[in-house]
Amino acid sequence: VAQQLGHGHDGPMGTGVSDRDGRREVAAAALVDSGRLLLAQRVSPPELAGRWELPGGKIEPGETPAEGLSRELREELGIEAVVGHRVGVEVPLPNEMVLRAYAVELKSGVPVALEHAAVRWVGVDELADVDLVPNDRAWVPALVELLTRG
Ligand code: DCM
């Protein structure tokens, strides 16, 4: 999703509103359905293109993380989803941003790659072999637990 300028406490890069810690949040979905996790293949930037991620994006001014992540999933995948609890560690990003994952359930629709190269469902046994974007690798232990417990 294109970079947008916000109206809050802009950091040096003008990344928009910040949370109470002064950081802008990027939220990503650990969407599990029928025991499998949804992954999406990035198209940009070049160093991440072709690698797989938990879909999501930047939370915009005035949105809760749940609202923003639901919006991103609607835009990127064409689905309606229910955002639940946090999953795994938070990952610091450049420009005063922080990346957080949330357990997500599919409410309606079938995910399609509207802004990604492809989507795929992976089982717990496949997760270790996927070429995940570096940031998302920190979540693998928590994702294994999520997939194992159901
Ligand atoms: N990002 C990430 N892992 C995700 C989602 C996003 O590392 N599962 C990073 C990539 C960008 C930033 O967050 O640095 C913003 O994401 P996007 O470019 O998709 O808006």
C-alpha cells in the first residue's frame, strides 16, 4: 500500500500518527483457517519481492489496529475478517514504526491476491521451508503454536 502522510505526530519521514510510544504501527494477519495459515507473496520492494509475508499494512490516523488491519485485508485480499489477539513478538521497523501480528479469523470471502503476486495456505509442517520476509521469521515459533493448538 502506498505511503501516506498522516496528520499526527509526524516523524522525520512524515510517516503519520504514532501510538502512545511514539511509533506508527504496521499490523499483519496470522489468518488461520482449517488448520492452515494464509501467506501472501510480496511484489515490492525488490529485496522483498517474491518472498512471503503475513498480509497487512500501516494503521492510519484514527483507526484502531483491528479496524486498520480489517481494512487492509479487505483491500489486499477481498475478505472480511475478525481481528483477535496479538501473536508473537513485536518487531521494530525503521522510521519509528513497529510491526505487530494478530490472530485473524475469516468471516467471509475467499482470499485473492489483489495487491500481492499470489496467496497460499500453509500447514504447520510447511512453515519452516517457506521463504518468509526477514521480519516475519521472528513469528515462526508463535505461528507454529497457533497452528498446532488450532
Ligand atoms: N512488513 C513486514 N512484514 C509484514 C508486513 C509488512 O515486514 N508481514 C513491513 C514491510 C514494510 C512495512 O512493513 O517495511 C510496511 O508494509 P507495506 O510495504 O506492505 O505497506
